Amino acid sequence: MTAADSPGEHPSTSVERFLAFVRDGSLPPRDDLPWYLAPLPKLLEDVGLRFVWLVVVVNLAGTAFGFYYYAGQFAATPTLMWPFVPDSPMGTLFIAVAFGLWALGRPNEYANAFALFGCIKLGAWTPYVLLAFFPAWDYVGWPMFNFLFWSHVAMVVQAFVLHRIADFPVKAVALATAWYTVDLTVDYFYSPVGEVTHTFIPVSDDAGWFLDPTMTNLQIAAAGAVVLTIVPLFVGLATRVKKFEGGALTAE
């Protein structure tokens, strides 16, 4: 029985699948994971999974807004490097795809792994830089500052629901790690076109950080990105290990 099926019935249309989730569709079990891998209340996880199509639509809307937000950076970046520009929009797209495929009864571990990395890395990086360069964000206004902050926090929250639908096999985690390591390198350390492609920050890359002028603004932004590339790698592999230890998975 797939996650889209209700006990004793087999919804065949998209509408029936949706109603099954909202009403009484079965949900994948919640494995006994340590709090740092599953920090959300089960009720919150269940609500997200039952209203999965709403979650998908919201993420797709966020993806569309994100591409609009990056329009100026696209225009200033050589076409060859465009895949490395829309960081957060790709995170919301990955998780929309991951949840959507699961809802259709076709879960994909590669989509799950990319969603985990995208939503933890970029979801947490944006609040980090909003706070790290707080005085320089006056131009966006308080409403936009709050929107950017909390919408990206929501990305991280979603990432910690994925353990209900994902097992994070090593191959999938390895591919996501490879992509986000390349993205990290091109964003902050080396670009074949001569300019790194990190998301715009409202300060000069080479200027000293306002709290510690011995550190450049680029170093502060890059430090957060490096740490937040490692975190989802740990979360994905640790979740798999704990599922093995708990008996939810067996050796292939």
C-alpha cells in the first residue's frame, strides 16, 4: 500500500489522492530517531504530510518568487554559470519534487537527498546572513526582511520531515554532496568565469565585517555556507544509520 492509499480503498484520481491525505490516508511511520534528527513534533510532521499538495504548491510559488528575486543576478552573470545562481529557489523546487513524487506513490531517494541539502543549507544560510549583515539590510524594509527570514526558516523545518519518506541511501547522499560541494566552490572560492556566484549580499565582499574588520564579508558568508554544507551530510547519513540500528532498514 502506498502512502496515498487509505486502508481498504485505492484512490485512482488526483482529487481522490488529495482527499485521502487530508482525511484518513495512511502515513509512513515515525522512526525512533534522536531529537537532533527528528526535532519536530509528530503532529506537525503529520499535518505537513496530510496537506502535502498544499506544501508542494507553496514551495512551487516560493520557487517562482525566488527566480524573480534573482532576476538581477541572472542578468549580471554569464549564462554558463546560471545553474549556480538560484540557490534557495532550487531548494524549494527540490523539496516540492520530493514531496510530490512521494504523494504520487513514486518516492525518489535522489530527490529526497537534494531536498535535504537544499533546504537545510540554503534555508539556514539566508537567516544567517540576514543576521550577520543586519545593519546593511535596511534597504529591503522590515516586512521583506521578515519574509525572507521566516520563509527560509520554514525550508529548514520542511527538511526535518523528510525522514518520514526517505531512507537517504549512500549513493543519493553522495550525489547531493557532490553537487552542493561544487556549488559551494563556485559560489565562494573559484569560478571558471572569474567571478564567484554566491547570492547577493548588501555589502562589499572585500570589506571588513562590521563586527570584526579582520574578517572580510565574503569570509563570513562563506563560513556559514561551508558549515551548512556539512550539516545535511551528517543529517542524511546519521538518519540512515539510526534507521538501521532501529531495525527500520536492513542491509541490501
